[in-house]
Amino acid sequence: MATAKTMRGDRDSIREGAYLGGLIWEHILGYWNTSKANPDKVLFLKYEEVLRDPTKNIEKIAEFIGQPFSDAEKEAGIVESIIELCSFEKMKASGANSTNSLHMMANEYPHESFFRKGVIGDWVNHVTPEMADSLDKFLSAKFYGSGFTFAE
């Protein structure tokens, strides 16, 4: 059972599979491998890539679901409107995401604990350099040979 400590990303909880949701690297690799074997069934996007080029990725999602944007829709600013509506700021401010808490497996987590800043690299404010190095080595071993890498 996950504890508040594991929800915050304790490095040992990830290694031991005690992290909420299970073995995170197995989830990542499962979807990664399936996206490679069946690219028409699974679209694998990395958060960092979406932030770097939201327009390209919104268009990629639309095409993946069989609803590509027309030139007229692009010219009308539909893609930019979707980006704005789905922005981190809008999601964080959403009433659906601001209720008091979420009850999961006999633990209670305040909703604000699911949102930080939504920026690339903010993780450095939440883990020590030693923890980051240890986790990098651990996950590099788990992802070895898969072709999966973390975007920087």
C-alpha cells in the first residue's frame, strides 16, 4: 500500500514497486514497446516534447485519432485555442482539480500535491543530486536496450 512518503516519490519506493500505481518503469516500457509495435494503436508522447512543441504535438494527436486539422482550422487558430484550454495553468486552476483531497487506498492526498509548476527540470527542486544520480542509474539499467530515453 502506498503511503504519503511514496506519493512524494521516495527513491526507494520506486525501486521496490511500492510507488502508487506499481512499477513505473514497467508501465513506461509497456507503453513504449507497444507504441513501437503498434503505432496506430498507441501514441507515446513525452511531457517535455509536448512542452517544447505543443502545436506539433496537438496536430500529431489529432491525426492519431483520425481527426486532423484542416488548413482553415489551423488558420482560424483552433490549435492555439486547444493549447490554451489544455495549458498547465488552466488545468491547475480547474474547479475539478481543486477540491479538498483525493482518497486512495486509505490515504488522503491534497489535490495541490498533484500539481507543481509544470516546467521542465523542476524535479531538481524536489530531489537531492544523490537521489537523482541513483535513480538515473537504476532507470538506465531498467530501460537498457529498449531505445527509450528521457528527454532533456
